[in-house]
Amino acid sequence: MGDIESPKEAAGRHSPELSARARRDVARISALYSVDAFGGSLVSQSLLAYWFYLTYHLSLADLGIIFFVVNVAAAVSIFAASVITERVGNLRTMVFTI
């Protein structure tokens, strides 16, 4: 339990200032993630399933399989990201896996 810091200790400690380049990099990555999140919120899976149904005349069973595989791949990528992050660092992982 010695590694856990109390809120009083954390409040008294100052974080170092970021360089101009680091602030720019953080701002660019934040903007990229916000655009990605905004776009992702506009197209839900149900709307996408409806579009596939109308465009490609896929059955609901086929669409279920497609979305299942895609969501499993997304879940696996979460675990892979932690392994990659441990090897190359947080920033490089975010930049090179976008």
C-alpha cells in the first residue's frame, strides 16, 4: 500500500510543464480522437446494419455474424494495445495504431 498516494499528497505535488512541442502533440491527438468519437457516435450499429441490409440484401443472421466478428476483433485489440504500450510507450502506441 506504500505506492498509493493520498489526495493531499497528490494536490501538493506539481506536475512539470509540457514543452511547446508536447502540448502541440497532445492537442493534435486530442483533436483526432474527438473527431473519431464524434463520427463514431453518428453511425450506430443498428443504422449500419440497416444500410447493409438495404444495400447488399444480407440476412439478419449474416449481419449478426459480421458484427460479432468485428466486435471480437475490437475486444482483442484492447488487449493487444496494452502489450504494445508496454513495449513502445503510450504516445507511440496512440500515434501508430490510429
